[in-house]
Amino acid sequence: MSMAIAEKRDRTLVGVGWMLVTTVLFVCVTGIVRHLGSDLPAVEAAFIRYVFGTVLMLPALLKLFASPPAATRLGMHAARGLVHGLGVMLWFYAMQRIPIAEVTAIGYTAPIFVTIGAAIFLGERLALRRVVAVLAAFAGALVILRPGLNEISSGQLAQLGAAPLFAASYLLAKKFTAAEDSGVIVALMSVFVTLTLMPLAIASWRAPSAEELGWLALTAAFATAGHYALTRAFEAAPITVTQPVQFLQLVWAALLGMPAFAEPLDPWVMAGGGIIIAAATYISHREAVLARSARTPPAAATKL
């Protein structure tokens, strides 16, 4: 085995390890938000969480004063903050209204939106395998929502709306890792998400209790660490490799929801989540295989 192949394998394992850490940290976030369960407006709760997150990232922000990014680069970070901020607001709203396993399962439609977005905005060809996977994931979402058999709640719609927003945010994060430090990426996201949420938070402001502030500070600690781990995973390994690892969050969410919040294990949610996971895993696997094929020269070329 050549040194280059060994190094690439080691970096891939590091990326998978960071993504495993990410899944645990993000499920801790969902558990804390579910435990909080207050009537604090979703946008205000999200805003307070990101204020704490920005404070936690002050050391990285101070470094930016010495060497600030170019205006165009800063604009891209601002765009990510806007998109991610809207997604966070919808996610907080969903977390206050539907079980955490359901929030997680619906959130798995994000990779499908990545595929659609790449075709629409990046000009990538929407091959038959991608179309089939998108349709399968859509079918999985329908299994969870069960329109006609079950009333679709506002929480479910909110999480469906959050999924494409998070997909766009993660694509931008992956793009940033090519030239920027992980800490800087997370710090700028915290700043711009806070600015995005501020006007709506002020408009619906209710004085939070000390207990609510404490839980939201803890949420910020876990979430900021989770975003840092996610960025490190993107930095170390291809997104097609790390993406399937995120599906462990459904397992962690179900295991947390049953004992901690007496949330029943809904077979429809697990079945629909399984379909979505299979579709997204298939896309990830096929894209990884094709990417390797494109990079591998034919046998004759290796002899030149």
C-alpha cells in the first residue's frame, strides 16, 4: 500500500470519527431542547442559543481582526448564516411540537435536497439513479407524514422546510473547508445566524427565565462543539463518505426519546426513516464509486 493511499485511508477514518462525535453532540442538543419544552418563542430560543454560541467562539473571532477575509468571502458566510438561521428557527419550532425521532427522520431528507440543488444550481446531471433515490426518499417522507391517514402537523411542515435550508448550509460549509480553518467557519456562522435571527427575536421577545437561559447556554455548548466536529469531518473526508454516518442520529434519537421523554417508538417513523436512509446511502455510495472511477487512470495509462 502506497503512502498516499494509507494517508487517504487514515484521513477518511478521522472524518468518520469526527462525524460519529457530531451525531452524539447533536442528539444531546435535541434532548436538551426537548427537555426545555417551554413556551419561549422558537425564534427567540434559537437567537439566545446563537448568542451564547458566538460568545464561545470569541477566540476564533478575535483572530479574524488580524486577518479579515475578503469581502466576497464574507458575503458567502453571510449567505450561509441567513440560510442556516432560517433553518434553525424552523427546527426549534419543530422540536417544540413533534417527537425527536420524527424530527431526526424528516431531517434525513436533507441529502436528497443536496442532490436536487446540485442539479438545479450547479448544473449536475440528474441521472436515473439520483431520480430513483429522490423518489424513494420522498416516499419515505410520505410514510412518516401519512397524509390522508394522519393530520400533518405544523411541526412536521417546519422540519420539512428546514431540511433544504440545512442542505444548502452544509454544502457551503464543505466548500469553505477547502481554504479556511474550521474554527473560523463555525465562528462566522454563529455571528451571521445571530444577526439573522435578531429582528424576529426582538419582535416576539419574552423575558426568559434563569433556567431557560441555563439550558440554552448548555445547548449552545453542545451545538457549537457539534458544528466544529461536523466541519472537521467535512475537512478530513468526502461528504459522500461521512453522510451515511449521520444516520446514526435516528438510532440515538429513538433511544433517547423512549426512556427520557416517554416517546413511543413509532413504527411509521422508523419505517419511513429507514427508506430515506437507504435512498441517501445509495446516493452517497454511488457518487463515491463514480468519483473513484473518474480519478483512477486506465491500466495502460499507469505504465506511462
